[in-house]
Amino acid sequence: MKMLSGWMRTGMVAGVAAMMVAAASAGAQTTAEDAAKAADAQAQVAAAQARVAAQQADVQAQVAKIQSQVQAQMAKQQAQLAPLQAKIQAQVALQQAQLAPMQAKLTAQTAVQAQAQIGRIQAQLAPMQAELQVRLAPMQAKLEMMMAPMQAEMMARSAAMQAQMLARGVVMQDGGMVSVGDPQVKDDLFDGTEKFAKGASDVTSVNLGPDMLGMVSGKHGGDMAHKLNFMVVRTYEYPHEGMYNMADVDAYRQKLKTGNWNCFIHTQESKTGESTDICNRALPNGEGNEMVILTVEPKELTFIHMSGKGSLADLGKMGRMGGMGGMVIPDTPDPPAPPAPPANPHQ
């Protein structure tokens, strides 16, 4: 009996030891799986941050390109004005040289006669000054007209980028697909845009109502939830050009030509085919307005639809949602002031 009891104890000890070895092996396997999942999650976050950084760099490059074009136009206008300014200055200097001996001679005459002579000379200079102002006016107007669409396009592209950053800051998933929002927010205007997802490498879909805006927008949430009824964003990025049908895009442009929509901005680059449309219409009873931004690039489409009392500037605040950080868009330089006409020393 004692021998049998010893065997039993030996068997029990061996069984307990085997269970402990099996438990340790299972724990090591679980730890390795957790570490692999954590590394995969970190890789997804790093990839998303790299895409956002690349998009920021692309926007900054576009801004630099537009600023370079504006500066080149300003330099060209100033070069065109230089000969005219030099000619007028020479004419003024000649008149002043002719006036000097007259003034010296008139010192001996009565004050009334002197004033009359000076008045006649000033009358001769007045048409020259008027001509300079007339010639400068269309140049200044043309420069302002050239800058207006550039500023509008920069604002629209900035708004689109801020909306995309908002979506990526709220949720990130595998396969380049980002989707967030309230399924109750319906957008008949951009209904069916999911057709553009075919072949896209990166798709963003955002539906935000007031409640959702309040949850995701941090310290600005109260303002945005109060201003907006909803915001819808759809973006589709493609690995190659020509992967979507432009006729399908034009179908949505046609929608913006019906009803009381007012498309007050349209820009298009003939070489690349890139275009930007900004449209709005008033809501009933003065409750704000709807705004649409549609940007088309060879490898990217962006649809934005907002309703309420928000503006493009509000998207700048929303770029700081989701912990992604705000984008800094350089200010567009003011157009140069036209040169002042030569001062008349006798006025």
C-alpha cells in the first residue's frame, strides 16, 4: 500500500508539472500574438500618418506654385508700367524746369497774375495725371480678377483637405477605406457617388450630423454642432489617371445647375484638367445656406456638402479634430498697390 501510494504521488506530481509546462507555453503564445497585433496596429497608424503628411506636402506645393504664378504676374505688370512711369516723370520734370524761370519772373508781378499763371500750368498737368490713373485702373482690375480664382481655389482645396484629415483622425481601417458618421444623415445631392470607389486605392466617406459633430470636434464641437445641420464628405483617390468616367462627374455638376444653386466659383487648368467648383443656395426661412465644393483631379475626386450656418473658415477649425493637428495654409499675398501719380509741388 505504501508503494502504491508513492506511485500515486509521483504520478500526481508529474501531471501537475505537465499542466504547468502547457500553461506556460500557452501564455508565451498569447503574448506573441498580442505583440504581433500591437505591431500591426502601430504600422497602420504610421502608414495613415505618412499619407496625411504626403497630402500636406502636396497642398503646400500647390500653394507655392500659385504664389509663384501670382508673383510672376505682378513682376510682369510692374515691368509694363515702368516705361509709362518713366515717361510721365520725365514730362513732369520738364514742366517743372519750364516753370522755374516763370516763377522767378513772376515774383516781380502781382500776386493775382502769379496765381493765374500757376493755375494754367496746373491745368496742363491735370490731363497727364488723369491719363495715368485711367491706364492703371484696368491693370489693377485685371490683376485682382486673376488673383480672385486663385484665392478661391486655395480656399476650396484647403477645405477639402481639412475634411479628409477630419475623417482620418476619427477612424482608420485596413485597405485604405475610411467611413464614419450617422447613417440617418442622407444626402440626395451626392447619392450614388459610391460608383467612384471602383478601382480607388483610398476612399473616404463621412456623414456628420449635429450630434456627431459635437462628439468628434473637441473644443470646437459646440460651435460646429450649433452652426451645421450636417456635413457630407466623399473622396476617392486612384493609383493611376483615367480610372473614373468624367461623364459621371459632369452629371453631378448638372445637378448644381438646377433649382436655385449659384456656382459662384469655377476654376480649371487646361493642362492638367484639374477643376474646382464652389456653389451655394439659401435655405428656406433664412435658416442659413447649403454649400458644395467639388474638386476634380486626374487621380482624385472630392465631394463636400454642408448645410447650416457654417463656412469654409469653419473647416479650418475642424482640421484640428481627432488629434490629427491643424493644417497651416499660407496667406495669399495682397495685390500690389498701383503707383501713386506724381505729386504736384504747387498744389
